[in-house]
Amino acid sequence: MMTQRVKEILSYYDSENPGVRSNLARFLNHGRLAGTGKLVILPVDQGFEHGPARSFAVNPPAYNPLYHFQLALDAGCSGYAAPLGFLEAGAAEFAGELPLILKLNNHDLLLDEHDPISAVTGSVGDALRLGCAAVGYTIYPGSAMRREMYEELRAIAEEAKSVGLAVVVWSYPRGSGLSKEGETALDVVAYAAQIAAQLGANIIKVKLPSAHLEQAEAKKVYEAQKIPLEPLAERVRHVVQSCFDGRRIVIFSGGPREDDATLYEEVKAIKAGGGYGSIIGRNSFQRKKPDAIAMLHKIMDIYAG
Amino acid sequence: MMTQRVKEILSYYDSENPGVRSNLARFLNHGRLAGTGKLVILPVDQGFEHGPARSFAVNPPAYNPLYHFQLALDAGCSGYAAPLGFLEAGAAEFAGELPLILKLNNHDLLLDEHDPISAVTGSVGDALRLGCAAVGYTIYPGSAMRREMYEELRAIAEEAKSVGLAVVVWSYPRGSGLSKEGETALDVVAYAAQIAAQLGANIIKVKLPSAHLEQAEAKKVYEAQKIPLEPLAERVRHVVQSCFDGRRIVIFSGGPREDDATLYEEVKAIKAGGGYGSIIGRNSFQRKKPDAIAMLHKIMDIYAG
Amino acid sequence: MMTQRVKEILSYYDSENPGVRSNLARFLNHGRLAGTGKLVILPVDQGFEHGPARSFAVNPPAYNPLYHFQLALDAGCSGYAAPLGFLEAGAAEFAGELPLILKLNNHDLLLDEHDPISAVTGSVGDALRLGCAAVGYTIYPGSAMRREMYEELRAIAEEAKSVGLAVVVWSYPRGSGLSKEGETALDVVAYAAQIAAQLGANIIKVKLPSAHLEQAEAKKVYEAQKIPLEPLAERVRHVVQSCFDGRRIVIFSGGPREDDATLYEEVKAIKAGGGYGSIIGRNSFQRKKPDAIAMLHKIMDIYAG
Amino acid sequence: MMTQRVKEILSYYDSENPGVRSNLARFLNHGRLAGTGKLVILPVDQGFEHGPARSFAVNPPAYNPLYHFQLALDAGCSGYAAPLGFLEAGAAEFAGELPLILKLNNHDLLLDEHDPISAVTGSVGDALRLGCAAVGYTIYPGSAMRREMYEELRAIAEEAKSVGLAVVVWSYPRGSGLSKEGETALDVVAYAAQIAAQLGANIIKVKLPSAHLEQAEAKKVYEAQKIPLEPLAERVRHVVQSCFDGRRIVIFSGGPREDDATLYEEVKAIKAGGGYGSIIGRNSFQRKKPDAIAMLHKIMDIYAG
Amino acid sequence: MMTQRVKEILSYYDSENPGVRSNLARFLNHGRLAGTGKLVILPVDQGFEHGPARSFAVNPPAYNPLYHFQLALDAGCSGYAAPLGFLEAGAAEFAGELPLILKLNNHDLLLDEHDPISAVTGSVGDALRLGCAAVGYTIYPGSAMRREMYEELRAIAEEAKSVGLAVVVWSYPRGSGLSKEGETALDVVAYAAQIAAQLGANIIKVKLPSAHLEQAEAKKVYEAQKIPLEPLAERVRHVVQSCFDGRRIVIFSGGPREDDATLYEEVKAIKAGGGYGSIIGRNSFQRKKPDAIAMLHKIMDIYAG
């Protein structure tokens, strides 16, 4: 049965058709966090984004695409996101077992770019054919190519929603408009989250923001309004607020592998700040499966607690 | 987690894309019979088929479309099937709560016809927009209009499957080719089930067959091969066999309201004969809700037992 | 400001996109009945349906299409419905002044038919171009051509809703399946209303039902369930119930000109029975304008009272 | 390696694109008769055409669609033909194992008709998706509906050939234009074969002709030209000649089950008359599998001898 | 009959329709390596890629497109790949004799480019018309034009698979993102193979990797995880692992002509490392035919041994 909290979250999407709302509900009602309004999603696009060895060599079973479906299932994740090839390689075996997100654009590192843009590597039709609940798309606010990305996303989102698929946007500030430090600056992450929400994203994925402020004009306001930069939970709260005052699901990525204590502290901060959950790739599949499950369960326990 | 039995059933549909298989899995993994390989589906198309008073006056809350969603949920049914209007009237409120079947064609009784054909009253696009897991379509083998129906179904099924929707076919022999008694004759029901399967149906719905044999040529074979006409379980077994030796899901409708003892005996016979379950409309919503739930639970207990 | 009642009515259409809901709100929030949840709509398709002299000779200013826009405005009607030509002839002059319904199919009397079907005389594109809030379509349940009409309406409704237009269905039982008396029989009118609702109509227009019962199978149920046939308010209540338990807007037409006392009694019955309002053509424009306005105001006062 | 005989046969189809020729070659190079220029094809459309019990009760494993794929494989048949449902039920399991023909139209016996026409129950797209080498289509020359069939076939053949699929035509004289005896009359069968060839069929399937002559005008010519009516081999030779002097593959069906001695004599006559082979359904699957294989091998031995 | 190994390989493609699986089976079941799960494919696109003299002058019969079909056949190759012109020039003569791959994009050397992209020179429709079992497409990871290529491939793969054609991707790192040595660096080749797999390739073709490591970030991982760089078999194993842990067919190209001893050693390494086979162009057709056949047979013997 649908919990009150899930019903409340779904009510934020009242302009979407029942198909989109049903697919959002599938994430919110699946796995160990079903019904809590919190999500922990397993994303595995690193094979494309960073190459196979950097992604999987530390835990070789993860070269196998079936591994990740099974990990997401065994750990009770809310869903699993991957590019076309990885989903095609397991969607039949795992048909109906967990909500899938087809990551529609992807980017490799075989060329150094100042202004990155991902390539579209799957379609809304592929997502339907493979039984997915959502499509995913990455934008790089700050890139000189951002207009192409925003416009591509617009078209994809319109098509996806018309056939009842939810739209998940990875919003990663990057490109010639930003300093390296600026990519995770609080003002920039909040801005990138807002852009994704304004582009019609149903679920928004951002990185955890640092206490850095990148843009001078923004900095003035942060200081004048005394927007707290510490602790992390306050920064999370600010990003959540920037996602339509919490009326859009926003989840946070952990980034590269880090020590578990830090990870759990971050999750506690996400929870304290009102975040909707985590999307945890490398920290999940770059360790042995039992360890990954233990770690994911611990994170879920924090969210559910 | 997927049971062995559900995995086995899904393996019969290995030519379908993962989307169709996922949606079949949604029915098989929902409600009180989740995982058993058995289905009890609530269909409510009688408002269109027989008119509102004949359908709902005996239990007036059933005039309300939300009533049926809630009944299907509360009783733990495997899914709910209805025409466009009834689904539009509740799909948003119940988004993500249970697998839906959009009944794509419907027929009214305001004109007397020898050779009936239903009108198409919804589309594959409607099904996606409303978050359905399947589309439904009725054929009347025996009608002089059957060619139109088979061809319409062919086109709809091709479109539906291409976007990952499962296809449910109501196969009801009727029309100038058949006597009234022939409409439920064992040979005719088995034939109608086979036709639906050959047309690519993923789930087939037929009426429970009587021991009557309609066609002279068929009768010879039934006698020569000593195909048992009694008891009902044997007739069910024959229909299941006629659905690709049990490799297609075939469920049986109860028809008009009848006394519960008879109903339970029929369900026992369906189970004993290897049927996949029941689709129970009027017997469900034409009584008070607590009674309906008790009755549906009892039926599910028989299937699960 | 949106009243509670209008919000409640709009909530019944939660599966529709905000465009459709906005256009429904335009009718509910326009004219003298704005905010009450009641509607009085002026329809003028009689020029096409009955010919100009039979329609307008009794009140010659009504030959002028601008007359009807002005009448609807002056009387404070909730909206105005007409075929393509009449709307094209005034949509510019009255742009933005009142919600319009483009009647998409129309029928003339220059051929005697047993099984009528109207011709499609306008498009969804026309409705957008002319600034309409809704499209209208007439079905004749009981006609041997009903399948063509239901399927045509299905396609039109899907298109109209996808561009945010509301869908108004005139459901008029007629054709070889029915006796003349049966066209307004309570069971038949309720059935026809249900069919329109199942076809996805947002607003349903039917005739006031008589106490006659047409179909033998239905009659049994009406008697067994003691569905009251008198007074008129009870029959209205039954039709409202047949429109998804009142969760679809259903309005009643007055039919041919009749004396005003009768008319007001009917309106009181519609109100008492929970009907959403009236659609009053000939009784409005077949009298002098001041009289028409007085009459319409009196009706509105009954509804608002 | 391609034999001289197969190369010669393919040369008759020199106007077809290489895709069609490749798919014709697949039949000619598959199974025990590979390379001989002879074909023995297993068709199983009786479930649709005659109903399941009449088709499969005498050998119940044949209810299972996988049975027929396996039978065709084990017996070394040149190909397997069936309607959509039967192919969907095994195409994945047997992917790449034998050339398939998707029977695109099918007919049931639940309505008595003077002028039959089959319903289209599959598409060229289905054939590609299922990995078929050809599509099949039945025409009934002699039926008042023949124009519809010829035109439908024309469109299907044009589409199928454009995507490289071969076209197999079942040409079965039937309908109000013919006496019962006339359906297998030599003049009529030869005429029906010619019509199929003229319609662009790549492979033509007809029934073995009797020595009867149906049409008076034809009879005059048969007598004047001393076209031999006996023995059967001469009649086969005449049909082969009627298929563009043997430049179209024409195969003969055995019809209902008969005793094996007769069957083998017929095969010898087909061979002696220059026929390209047999399409043997009921005689194959209506007996135990080992017997069927032995029988089919014996037939193949006659052709190969 | 299908071997266990071929069935296992096909099971990796369970999300594809039976058409794609059938066409994959055609390669796996053709030629001298039929049934072994190994492939040796003849590709002849050098006429386009390097010009005719550089390609064929050393063995002038190879100017004739029929030569290559015959060579592939005589040597018992698993398939033959070429651009549109070469296939059109022989597809009719060799219809049905061996599985063909239409190379859909091609690149010439008449312009010096830092960031190459091939031109699309054939279509999915061409592949069907010519009777091909697959389409081929080349991507250049590392090129600034890679986004265009990935997106073009995405669209082509979706179309090809929908009509049952397999998709072969040549993944050749090249362009301004890479050093010359980097084009065959182990980390880069493994990455390029992964990208092809993620783009949905059914068969992946890469060059044999050197022991060089190109990317600093990757190098760290290779060293930390002790991924062996020697011998060649270990590098092959790493690439196979990078193709979804061996669940995608990956074959290796020999590159420019080299001495046969080296070639055989490479093949032994491919086999030892679990590679699926070779695609050998210049080493095959740039020598006399009998020598080429002897060489190819020797290679096949190694794979089959």
C-alpha cells in the first residue's frame, strides 16, 4: 500500500500524466526503502564514463553486466541506472525485478575537452522496449555546449513523458564557465539543480556541494542573506530548497570511492538536510559484493531510521 | 524476488522484448497471489457492455470508478481492467498502486446484432499515458465480423508489444456461426482460445466451457480420442492444453453472478485443470465490498493452497 | 479565486493534463454561475441540424452569428457551442470574451436515415485556431453506425486532450436499435451517459430522461433495485450517478421550445437531482433577446439559489 | 556449397533482389534435401484452420509449439511454416536453427462461408523481428472475395520482397465459383497455380490435382490438345508446366491423413512429374514423432533418390 | 544442430528479438568453425579506406569483387564484410552462400584529418535488400567527432535490430585525443571495446592491443590492480573481460600484412585469452588465393584445436 509520504511526493507531480506518476511510484515503492520517500539508486555508467579497468578492475565480477542487476536487487536498491549496452545485457534475465533507468547520454574520457557534451546513446523507444521506468540524461551547466544539452533534454523529456516514462537528470556543473573548485561550489550546485528542475526533471541528481561560493554576484547574496555554508546538512538543505522548495526529488551522488565513515556522515547530512537519497555507484560496485550490500544496507538504515 | 514458477512462465515469452516480459511479471508479482503463477484479475467493463444500472445498481458505490481501483487493491487482485473512461477517472489517484489493463475495444447493447464487433475506444498511446501494464482486446470468433477483429487486434498487438505493453485477449465465441449453446461448448471455447494464442495474445481470457460439443467434425475427434467432457477440471485442462500446451497464460471468467458455492467449485476445477486463474467482474462488484473481499480472498486461497 | 466546489470538480479530472483542466475551469469560472459548479451553456447548432428557417425565422436577429455570441455574453452563460461556420463568423469579434466549444460533427435533415451519423465538419486544429476551450462531438448510441462514431470520437478526444482542449460529448440515443420512446427512456439515457463517460468525455450532454424503460433486461434490474422513476429529480439523480457517481460533469438539454413554467420546473429537478446544469438552445434564441436573457437569468438563479 | 541444381533454380528468380534469393536459398540448402532442389516443408496452421482438438488430440505432444520446431529439425525438413502465435512461441528458443515461414493470413471454421477469405494475422515486420526467411499467404481462387485477397497479397508481396523476404503462396481453389469436385480439378489447380505465379509468388503450394476437369471451356482444350489426365505424375507435370514451365518452385500438399502407401505413391508421382516437393502437415504431426520422422525420411529418400 | 557453446553465446543476447539472434547464429553456424563459438570473418573495405592500388595491386584478381566472396566461401570463413558497392557487385551471384555484413560507413584517405569520421554509405534497407545478416559501423573513440558517430550508430543500431539484423561495430581509437601509440594501447583498446558494447554492439571488432598504457589515470589502476600487460594472451583476456566479461562477441583484427608466424602466434594468443576470433582482411586478400586459403585454414585449425 502507498504510504502517506509517497502520496505526498507524488502530489508534487500533479501536472504529469498517470504514467509518469506510476513510474515515479515504482522507484518510491521498491526495495528496502519502499514507502519511506527516500531512494538509494545504483548507477553504473562508469564503464562508459571512465573506461572498464578504472571502473571494474578493483572488483572483477563487476565486469559482468548481470552483476549489477543482482547487486541492486540483493541490496534492495530503489532502482538501477545504466547505458544501453549494460541494460540490454540483463534486461531480459531480470525482467520485472527492479525499476530501471536507461541513461540516454554518455561521455567518454578519450578526448580532453574544455566544454564537454555527452553523446545520445539510447532512445525513448529503447527504454520502452527494455521495460524501463525512466530515462536519464546528463547536463553540464557551465559548458559552452550547454544549450545543445538543454535543448536535447527538452525534446527527450517531452517524448519520454508523453509515453509515461519519468525523467531523471544528472546535473553536473562543468566546462569553461567554471573553475575546478566551482564545479561543486554551493551556489553552482544549487543553480545546476534549479536548472534541471526548470528543464522539467522529475528526479534530479547532483553532487554534494562544498562550502565554496563560485560566483561573485551570488556570493554577495549568500552573505547578505546569511545562507549557512556549514555544516553539510545546511548545504543539502539549500540545494533541496533550490529544487522547488523540496517539491522535486533530489538525490546526491557520492563521487569517487571514499572511506565508509565519511560516506555515512554524508548520508546523515543528506538526511538531516532533507535530501531524498543517494545514488551510489563506485562506492558500491568497487568493493566485494557482501561488503557492498552491508554498506548499502547501512546507508538505507540511516535513511529509514 | 522472482519465484521459480514465475520465471518459468516468463520463459514461455522469450520472443517478446524485456518490456513485455516486465509487464507480464508485474501481474504475476502483484497482490495476494504474487509469485504463485496464478492470477485473479478484476475487470469492470460492464458499465459499457451492459449499461450502468444493470452493472452497478445492486451495489451503488460501484457507480464510482474509484471504488473498483480500491476493491482490486484491498482484495489483493493481480490487476484491474477497464475501458478508457473508468481508467482515466482513477489512474492519477491510484498511480503506481496496481497493474492496469486498458480495455481497448468495447461493445454496448443498445442495438441487437447477429454478428457483433466492438468499437475501439482507446489507444496504445492512452495505455502508456495512463501507466498501464497491458492492453486488452475482445474478439468474437463465430461472428461474421471476426476478420475485422482479428486484423484490428493484429495491428494493436504489434504496436503494443513494440512499446513493451502486454496483450490480453478476451476470446468470446459469438455470432451467426454458432448456436447459443455453442458459445460455451468445449470444442468452441478451446478453438477460440487457440485462435487468441495464434494471434499473439500474451494472456487469454475465455469463459468456462460446458460439456456440449458444437461442431460435428470436432465431435468425431473428441469421441475418437476420448477427450473427457467431465468433470469441469478436465475441460479446463483441455482448454489449457489448447493454449499451446499451457505455454500461454489462460484465465477463466465466471460469467454472471452465481452462488458462491458454485463459484468456489469452479475455481477448484480451474486449479485442478491447470488454469492460470480467474477474471471475476460481476461476482466481485455486485455485492458489498467486505463480502467481495472475503469472496476474492477465498478464491485466492484456493489458488494458493 | 477558485471556489472549493470548482476545485473539487477539477479534482475528478486528475488524470488529464493541466491544459484540459484549465479549459474546464474556464467554463466553471465564467458568467453568472462562475464558481458555483453549475453551468448554463448556449448551443446553436440548429442551423445545421434543422435548417435556418426552422431555427431562426421566429426571431430573425438570430440569423446573425454575432447575435448568439452577444446573447451568451449578455446572459452570462458559461460558454457557447456552435459549428465551424458560426464560430468563424464571430470568434475574432468576441476573442477572449467567453469560452467556446467547437462542435466538431454535425448532421442535417436533408436525408431520412434509420441509423444516423453526423459528419465531421471541423478539426482540433480549427478549435485551437479559433481560441476554443473545448471541442464537441455527438454520438448516437443505438444507431448501427455507432461503432464509427465511437472510434471517431476516440481519435478526436485523444488529439484534443493532448493539446489541452476539453471534450464535450452530446450523447443522444437514436437509431434502429431503439423505439422512438426509447430515445429518452431512463435506462437508455443513463446508458448513453455512461458510454460517453467511458469514451473519455469531460462534459456529457444528454436529454432529460422520461420515466419509460426500454430494455427488458434493464427493466428487471430497475424494478428489482427499486430505482425510482419519479419524480424527474430522481431520474436526473440516476443519470448523474451513471456518470461515474457524479464525477463527470453532466448537463441536460431542454429539447424543443416549451413553456417557461415547465422549463423552470425541469431546471429545479436538475438541480435537485444533482445535475451540473443546462444546455439551452432553442428556448434561448427562439425568443426576443430581452426575454431570453430574463429566462436564462431565472434559470441561473435557480441553479445558484 | 551451392549445387548446380540450386543455382539453376535461383537463376529463375533473377529479377528478385539478393535478399529474396538468399532466403530462397536457405530453404533449398537446409535439411536432408539440401542441395537437391527438392523441398519438404512442415506447415502447422491447423490449430487456427481446424481448431486444436482436430489438429492435435491424436498426438497430444503436438499441442506444444516447441514440438513442431523440433520435429522439423529432427526430420531434416527444409523449413517450417506457422501463424504468428506458434512462431512467437518458439522463435527465440530455435533462433537460427531452421528457415521459418510466417503464415500471414489465417482462417477459422467457426462460421460457415460460401466465399471464404482469411484474416491477416501477422505482418512483414513480425516476420523480420522473428527471423523468418519468408512470408506465406493463402488465396482462394473461386471465392467472390478473391479480388480482396489478390490485392492484399500484392501489397504484402511488394513489401516483403523489398526487405528481402521470400513469398510463399498457398493457392487453394474454393468458393461459390466452383463445385466441391472442382476444387481439385486438374484445370482448376493448374489455373490456381498460374494465378499464384502471376501474382509474384516465389514458392507456390497447391493440392494434388484429380483427373476431373471443371470448366467447360478448359475441358475442350484439354481434350483437343490431348493433355493427359492420367497417371498422377502427368497431372503433376501439367501443374509444374503451368507454373511458368517449371521456373517457379511448386510444392504439393498431402491433405488429410492418409495411409502411408498412398502417400509414398503420391510423392513418387510428384517426383516423376517434376514437382519440387511436398508440404506435409497433418500426415507429419498427427502421428508419434518417431513414426513421423521415419515417414518424412522415407519421403525425402524418394525425392533424393 | 546447434552446439551447446553456440546456444550459450546466443543466451547472452536474450534481450534481442529472435531475428537478431537468428542472424548471430548464422555467423556462428557457418563455415569451417561452425558450432565452435569461434569466428573468422573476411572484411574487404580497404578499397574505400586505402584506395584500390594500395589494396589490390599486390594480388590483382582481388580488384574483382567476386574474388572476395569466393575466397570467403572457399576458405570457410564465418562471414564476409564489405561496403555497399562490393556487396552489390556479388550479392546476387552468391545469394545464400554465406552471411554478409554491410559495412554502413566508410572513410577515405583523400583528406588528411586530425579527427576522422566516416561517411554513411549504405542503409539498413540496403542490408535487407542484399540479404545481409548484419550491418557494420566504425566508430573512432578519441576523435573530436566521436559524438556524431556514437549518435549515428545509436540510430542505425535501433533500426537494424528492429528488423532483425545484427550490429557489428568496428571500434578503432583514433583522433586528436590520442597519441599514435595510444591507438593500440591496452587501456584504450579495452575502453573502446567497452564503449562499443555499451552502444549496443552485438559483435565488436578491435585491434590487438599493445602493452602500452596511454592514460595516466588508467595507468594507476592497471598498476595498482596488477593487470598483466604480458603476454598478448593476457591483454586479449583483458579486452574480452572489458566486453561485458565475455558476454559480447569480440573479435580481433590483424592489421597490416605481417609474416605468417607472427599472425599464427597472435591467433594462438587470441584463443588463449578467450577471444572469439579474427577478422582478417589484408593478410587474406593481399596474397594469392591458395596461399590465403591455406593461411586461413591454419588459423581456423588453431581456433578449432
